[in-house]
Amino acid sequence: MSVIQLPLRRKKERARALYYCELDGWNFNPRYTEGACPICGWTPEGAPRTPIWLGLSRKVDWDVVGLFALFVFLTFWAVIVAHAAHLRL
Ligand SMILES: [Zn+2]
């Protein structure tokens, strides 16, 4: 897969966002119903189970990101306070 094909593939996936349940006569987007019809529970094959942003956000360890952001924030304030107190770091 090349870099150019990746956006095209995603565009095709987005185009197929709605599925039609013949049993209920209902259009639904399986990304927001955990991959199943909200009425009868039918699961179309190959349908995405989550939105893209949610799938990516689940792969990130947000605790580590939060700790790193806290470290940067506290370091920034430590430098400001040290500068205001005329301390050399
Ligand atoms: Zn259904």
C-alpha cells in the first residue's frame, strides 16, 4: 500500500458508512452502533465497529500523555518562577 492509496481507501470506507437492514427496513451507521443493527442486532460483514477517531484514541495510552503534559507544564512554570526569583538553572 502506498501513501497515496491510503486516503483513497479511507474515502471508500467513509462512503460505505450506511448499511441497510432488510429485516427492519432501517439504515444505520455501524460505527456508532458497535457494528450491529440497533433494532435486531444484525452485524454486516466487514463493517467498521467504531469511528476512526475512536479507534485511534483507544490505541493511545492517555495516562502517559497526561503525565508528559504535566511534566512539560510544571517544567515551564519552574523556569518562569526561577527566572522571577533570579535563580540560575
Ligand atoms: Zn435490523
